[in-house]
Amino acid sequence: MGIFITTVNATAGTAEQASTLSLEFRYFVAQARPSNGSAVYVGDSAVTSTNGFELAPGDKFTYNGVDSRDVVVISEFYFDAATGTDNIDVFAFNA
């Protein structure tokens, strides 16, 4: 069982990587902190406010693998903030 927990500080206009570690996980949750001043966006290394999956303050994005071969690589997730600098809490694990 592996567990990964971090906080990403997303800055407007900059794609911030969840982690530089190429770790595989079956379950992944990214939650925009309720105290954020604006939305944050989830996507790949080219994520922006126009092409990312939007998370309003307090919203979360969840990925649940179907079986042991269905995994995500944590380093492939990036975040961008709409304005200023906002925080995204990332939690990933294998069961």
C-alpha cells in the first residue's frame, strides 16, 4: 500500500506539477482549498484556465481505478490558478 500526500501552490498562468515523482496510484483526489480566492484547474502540462477541469474553492477531483492495472501516474497531473496563488491538496493511494 502506497500513500502520497502533498499541497500544490498554483500560481495564475503557470502549470504546477503535482509531483516530479513518477509514482503509480489507483486512487487520486485533488481538492481545492475552501479558502482559495478563485478556481483552480486540473490538467496536463499545458493546463490553463481555458482548457483545464475547473475546481471551485472546496471542490474536488477524484479518480478511482477499476482494478490493479488501472492506475494514474501522479507526475502527469498539473494545476493552474485563475488568479493569484491558490492551494490544492493532493492525496493518492493504493489499496
